[in-house]
Amino acid sequence: MEREFDIPEDPYDYAYLSQILQARGLTIAFISHRMNEFCYGTLFWQFNEPWPGINWAAVDYFGKPKALYYEAKRCFAPQYIFAENINEHIEINLLSSEALDSIELIVKLFSTNGEKLYELRKMHISVNGNSSLMDIAESKLLDYGKKDELILYFVIHQKAWILAENFFTFVPLSEIKLQKPDFTFTQSSKGFVEIKTDKPAFYVHPHTDKTLQNDYFILLPGMQRTIEVDNPVELRSLYDVLY
């Protein structure tokens, strides 16, 4: 943790940040395994925890999923999308366990103040398993701002269905100049609340005793997330720990 972030003094911040660090670290392994076809699965230590405490389990002693649980769920979904910087080019790659036709890739560049700076769409894509979807010169994106003030978001659709989404930053997360997000809540239906934000927010975690279908997610302006709670709840994001 000391290598990637400043170690928080608050125990709750420490527990939250340790989960983010764990999830991001194992995601690197998950991607590597899925990219290499000789590796057809991943067994990671450990999935659940026999004793209360801050530890490396994906599910804690009380049965509450941690950040790793949700990242593993995304990484091993039928489709997973990610980006990497290769020789100053941002390559957006798709890992898919099946062939796909007529999918659409949408790429958006945001500033940390919430402004959408750039958008690019690529339509009618067909893939047969793992594929490279797009290559963008880093210099083209950096024309819009400084490395520590930019966030690249990308999503693939098939018709109206989101297959996978992810984000990329040009510097380590600890160096991003995040701004405080202002979250708004709307009761969409009984037992469900929609969340929106005016600033980019990473690893958003609702404070609830319920086990959610989606947790530790990214939230960007113009986007909404629906969570299974009856009323608005307190939200924690990476900004709260880093600033």
C-alpha cells in the first residue's frame, strides 16, 4: 500500500483502501490469465474468511463481499474490456468468451472537474474471442489536458445492453487530481435508488448492510447507477480517502 498510496491513519480508510489495492492487484493477474489461452481459469487465495479481521479474503467473515469480489465478477464476466499504454498508444482490448456481432464501442474522455472533452464511437464491430478494439495515440488525448486531470472511459454495447465498461488513467490513481463529487439520489422504484454525480468518482461504495449486485463502481457525469436500497445512503469514494 505504501508504494501505491499514502497509508491512511483512519482505520476505516485503511480498510477501504486495502480492498481497492487488493482488487486492482488481482485484476492484473485475472487479465493476464484470460489473455493467455493456455490458462483457462484462476483459483485465487482466498475466497472467504473464517475469522473477522482485515484480510485478503474476497468475502468477509460475515458474508459481506469486498471490492475484490466485485472486480472478480467483472473480470470473469463473458466480456471484459480494459486499456493499456503500449509505446505511447492507448490500446483498448476486449476479452470475450464468445463471438460477438454488431457491437458498438464508445470512448469518452473526461476531465476531473466533470467536463466531457472528447467522444469517439466505433460501430458494427464483430469479434471472435479476445480482440483489440481501438488504438489511440496518447498525444491526441493529451491535447485536451494534463495527464493527472484526465480520465478515459470506454464501454461496449450490443443493442441497448451494456456488455462491459471500464476506465483508464494516464497516471497512477494516487496522482489523479480528483475533485469532490456531489452525489444526488432519486427514488426510482420501491427498494431502488438511482445515484448520479457531477464529478468523476472511483470505487463508489454505498454504506449498507445489504449485499448489492454492483459495488465499488465508477460513476461519471451523465451516468447513473441503481442500487438496491430503500433510501439514500452514505457513499464513500476514492476521493474521501486520498483528500
